[in-house]
Amino acid sequence: MSMKKIGIVTNYPEGVFQRETILGVEQVAVAQGYSVLVNALVEDDQIQPITLPLAELAGLVIIANVLTDEELRALHQQLPAMVLISHRLPQSSIPAIIQNNEEGIPQLVDYLIEECGCRRIAFIQGHMDQFDGRQRDRAFRQALLRHQLLPVPELILPGEFDPPKAAESVRALLASGADFDALLASDYLMGSAALQVLREAGVSVPEQVSVVGFGDGVEAESVGLTTVAADIVELGQRGARLLMAQIAGLHVEGVTWLNTQLIERDSSRRLQRVDEV
Amino acid sequence: MQRAKATRDQLKRYNQQLILRTIYQEETVSRAALAGETGLAKPTVSDIVSELMGQGYILEVGHGHSTASGGKRPVLLQFVPTARQVIGLVIGDETITGCLANLDGRIVAMHYLPLEADEAAWANRLEGVINALIAQQDAPILCMGLGVPGVIETQPGSPHRVLREQIRQRYGLPVYLNNNTELAARATVAFGTEDRGENLVVVLVTQHVEIGIALGGRIFHHGGEAGTLRLPSGDPLAQTLTTSALRGRLFDLDLTSLGWDDDPADRTFLHLRYAIHCAQPGALDLLDAIARDLAYVYTWIIGLVRPDEIALAGALVEMGPTLPQRIRHHLQHTISAQALDGLRLTLAEARHLSLRGAVAHALHTELGIV
């Protein structure tokens, strides 16, 4: 009897986010007797077609916006058991699971303003074609409004969830002489890269600039980056559990949002209160 | 009238809830201290503790200090919030929101699904959300709390009772049903600050204007939505004070003086808050209009209930503290200075208040905690 299989479709399986998501999916799937086939759709920066044997799969996990909306709908016709991770398709019954951007980004903004005394926060955007990128950008702007602040156009930096791109943006910001006292990156890998650039430029962190990022991992820990934690392995695990329920024939719909927790490290520092002096 | 005697099962359940609530409220506690606090006999306490330990709700976590007279150090007991999980569900204006929560009320995951206006579709959509949450459970599910808008119809065969019964039979779990505003009041009481007074009213502004009342910590049955009440202008509240009515007024605001070229359709009450902060005239006028209308609602509430606090919940909370300040200004014209002086006007702090209330209601009813 052939082993039960599920498939994962992603862009760069070697990326930290993708790797940990896949790990979470595999932990749940293997425990339930499934093997996992991973299909990377980007090779040498070229988009490749799906090569998974769809007819043999019990279900499919799609990571991020690796497929267009039309491609997702077409796939769902073939394979009803499907889950989207870090992506969602409006007006569709495909269940999804995402990090709670609307909680995590305001957590970081509130922390920088209320605890660290920052007022001019530079923001490194994610990929604005991706759901997470757009939602984190919106959450950042809303969080600033809550503190009666407007986003400063020259402090909104392109990052595209690409650490080298983020680093280049931070260098350009420093070269411009713009005044800022904090930097919030849409993901922790861009945050870690930004932290490196600031330190190399002789900027004192956190004394001159506090740096924080969304999401957490070994890289953030190693450079001492303050983050809000969206457990990516858990994201994969819960996504897989949604898939298993569908494979079992259950009607599953909607979007799961995973909550975040603040993890303080050396890249930020709370203001000392008067009663602590 | 003769009162029915409590059955043995009812008494056992009551005592279990009493023990569990006492352990839940203390960080750690010994069996002897439990007996002292609850008034139950030591053998009864020991039996119940053994049962609760067998079920995983509590565990032994080391030893306390000996008493003054010496003797063995007592074994300490601690509540295990991850022993079970509870599903909270709220049917809102446009979405079903669900959550998985631990027994201390901490939400582990939330789940959303857009909802059609057709109530006939609720059961099917709820099933999709419940299945999604059950698939992700980290511990056995104990029960569910469900919030719905509007008045809860209690007569047999009513849609609410049918819905609850369908879910209960489908999943074999207790389902505790309540109105969303009452749940918001419950959450405010259950998870609020300790300096809160005994009598609290929550005004929840969504597509409706609803009122939840907590007197002496007890939540009272919500009698109807206030949107049909008329303001002195003759307009019903539902035409002026619901979020859709107010969003229309937000859309019409001219904010170009602030240098914004935003799409008015994207505006939220946060934008209004910022415009108020910048003293933009149109925004200040809108703040005043909203505060004046809310002041009428608050006047009715104060006249009936004399609460210690009125908390505003819903999207209007995003307008920030200037809103209750302005409401207080208008209340000066409708209630006595003495009544106003002792009254707290606040904004409900937590998001998803009704959802947290659904969890609190389920935990309170099932385990006697929270």
C-alpha cells in the first residue's frame, strides 16, 4: 500500500521562514502517517511550474503568495483539501493561517513610543505584493495614528522581506541625514540586517536608535534584536492540523491568526522611570 | 413554595467548583488552607483534590512552610491552565470570530470568517469555524461559549435555542449562549482592573447600540437594543450612532487641510482621532455630535441604574480619551454635578471584548472560575 502523501508548494524552501514552516507541517503530517513532498517554484529566480503528483496527494499546503489567485482557485478545484500559510484568498473557502500582524506591529510601535520614548520611527516594509507586507504596513500606520503621529514618507523604507535590500535602504537613510530614533522592520531578518548596518556605521544601538523586528528566530537572538514572536514552526503545525481536518472530511473555513509576544533584547532599551532613579 | 433539595451530584459539582476556584485564585495553596478557606471538611477536600488531580486540573508543586507549631511542611497545589481548552465564538455584524483559550482565559489562537446577513447560514459557517478550532486544539476541549447579537430568545424552538442545541449535539460539548453586549460586560468585569466599582454598564456600539449591565459583579439580562430609542432631534439612535452611520460621516469629512490625500473609504476612527488632535474644525464638530448623542444614552442609563462606571466598547474606542471627556462635558447639562462627580467614564480596553466574555462565561459556568 503506498504511503499517504501531502504536498507543500513554496518559493524558497531554504529561507528561514519557509524552512520552519515546512518543519512544523512535517512534524504534524509525519505523526499522522503522511509523507511530505516539497515543491519549490522558484529556481535561479525563475518561476517553475508545479511538479507535484497532484492526483496522489491527500492535501496541499501553500506557503505565502507563491501562486496567483486564479492558480489557487484552479488548484482547489482539483484538490479540495488545501490550506494557505501566511496568505489568504478573499471570497474563497480555502482556510488560512497567518501571524497576527494587527497585534504584533502595534505591540512594537507601542513599545517603542511608550517604553523607549521614541517618536521618529523608520519602518522597513515587506513585499507590498504579499498579504503580510501590506497588512504590516497598514498596521504600522494605524499604530502611529493611535499615538497622534503620522508616518514620515522619508522614513518608510523598501525592504521586500529581503535582508540585503533592507540593508541598502538603511544605508541610504543614513546617507540622507534623516532624523530617526527607532527602526521597525517588517520581519526579523531585515531587522537583523538593519542592526548590522547601524552598528557598522557607528550608530549606537539602542542609545541613539532602537531597533525591533516582527517574527523571531536564531538570527534575531544572535544579534540581540528585540522582536515580537510569531512562532513559525507553530504556524506550520497549526496549518497542517487544518489540512488534516479537511482530509478527514470535515468542513473547515476561515483564517486563524496566531498571537504574538514581545521578546526584549539588547537592541532596544526602556526609558528609566523617575521612581526607578 | 418548597425549594428542591440539591442532588448529590449538584452538591459535588458545587464543591468541586469551589475548590477549583480557590486554587485558581491563589498562586499555590495547601489542602489544609483549602479546607480553611472553603469551610469544607478535610476528607472532602482531599477527595475532591484527588479527583481534580486525576483529571489534570491541578498538580502538586512542592512544599510550603510549616505552621508556627511546627510539623510537616504542607504540599502545595497549583491550577493547571493548560489542562483543557475552551472555544469562544461570537457572531458579529460581519464576521464570526472564534478562539481557542486556556483555562485562565489566555487566547492561544483566533479564527475569523466573514458572515452573510442570512441567519440561516450561521449554523454552517459556525461549523467551519468550530472544526478549524477543534483541529488545532492543544488540550481536550471542555466547552464552548457563544455570543450572538440582539435579544436572546429563550422559548423552545427559538432560532437561538435551536442553534445552541445543534452545536451541542454535533460536538457533544456544553454550549453556553449569551448576548454579545452582556458578554462584553462580563469580560470587562472578569478581566478588568481591581479598582473597578461594583456597578458597571457597557455600551457597545456596532451596527447596533446595545447595553450590558453588571451589578455587584452579576451580569443582567440585556433587554433589547437601544437603537430604536429616539434622540431629542427625533432621529432614532440607529440612524446616527451606529458604526455604519458614523463611517458615513467620517467619509464626508474634508481633511485636505491636514495634507492628506487618503481614500476616504479607508478612514477609520483613528484618522478622526488624529484630526481631532490637530483641531480640524470638521473633526471637532463630529466629536461633539457623537459625544452629545452618547451623553443622551448615558443619561438614560444613569437615571435607571446609577452605575459606578460606564464603559464604551466597539470601534468608537479608537477615538481615544477625548471622547469620554467630551461626553462628560455634555452630561453636565443633563445630570447633577454630584452624580457626575462619582461616575467613571471609560473606554473598554481590550479588543474582542465579547469573545473574551464568551470564554469567561463558559469558564464561569462550567468550572466556577474567572
